[in-house]
Amino acid sequence: MARYLRIRSVVKTQQTSAFERISAICGLTPDEGHWTLTQEQAVSQIEDGTCAFYIERVGGRRSDVIVAPDLQAHKYPKTVADGEQPDQLLHLPDCRHVTHTHSALLQGN
């Protein structure tokens, strides 16, 4: 069964194409530790069923994160509520952690 994890922040780029706008997603482990996954790792974990991700919107409503292809078949994460651009993820705050390390929780250890 997939781990259901909340994305709390993202690492944004200056790119404009949908699949290049976010380089990483970030969140907290149950013990309040920080985790980060690159966009490629997040896509892989969604596709293989390791993790399912969501964001929490105003009022506590959840929006699930899916994998979407752009017109050139590049895969990237976005919410089910988004159009082509991952706007809901882009509205999350920038990740404040200088060092992005991968949590054992997300690596399946």
C-alpha cells in the first residue's frame, strides 16, 4: 500500500514549461523530520505505487497529486485540479531547507 504524504513546500525553478517549473517537492515525516524528492523521484514513486501525495488547500481540503505528461511526453507532478501548469503546487511556499536530503521513509527503508 502506498504511503499517503502531504507536500508542504516545493523547490521552484525559473523555467516556464510545465515539466520544468518544479525541481523538487518537500514535506515532513511523522517525526517532523524533513524529506525531499526530486521531481523525477516523485513521478517514479507515484507511478510505481510507493507513495501517493497530496496538498492541503484552504479549509483543510485535500487535492491529490497525479503524474501528467506535457505535449512532448515529459512527466511531471500536478494536482487533479490543475490544468497544464502545476499551479496548485506552485502556490506552495518555497522549501526553506538549504540541504535537501532523502528520508528513509520515502526510500522504503
